[in-house]
Amino acid sequence: MYFDTIIAMNSTSRITIPVDENFRSQLALKASSLGFDSIQAMFRYVGRALVDGRRVDFGEVEDSWGSPPQHVVERWRQNAVEHERDKARGVVKSFTSSDDALEYLNSL
């Protein structure tokens, strides 16, 4: 019997970043809270995205619009209260499918 031997070369390299132990622990917790199984997995994901020209957003930084003004937040709260009141009175229209909702909107 004849066998060919194939040697696979590992094409990875290692990056070492010295950090203090407290920071490393905090970073590991943050990576875990974001759904990564390790700091390395998080760095690989972020690094690949940056190299590919994609934007990485974990939803922790406010968008470029900033926080809404207090009077807007208060109006949203008031709208939510009014909506719940109307819902309890049976005034709010509800739908069981997106087709029903679109049909209603088209009828307006």
C-alpha cells in the first residue's frame, strides 16, 4: 500500500499585548458579556471586521445624534401611558399578521 504524506503548515501568528491582570480580567468579563468565548475570539472578530472595512458596533456608545432632549423623553413616556390606556379601553387596533396590518394601513 502507498501513502502520500501531506504536511500542513500553520499559517497563524501570535500577537502578545502586555496588560495588567485587573484589566485582563475586566476585558475577559466584557468579552463574555458580548457573547465571545474568549478575549482572543473578540479580538479576532474586531480585527477581521476592521481589516474588511466594516464598522464594529456593540451598541454601547450613543449614536451621533446624542441623547434625546428631556421634553422628547417626557412626550414618549406620555405617549406610552396614553397607548396603554387606549389599549385597555379596546381602542388600539391589533393585528394577527403583517398582511392584516398592511391591509388596514392601505385602507386609510
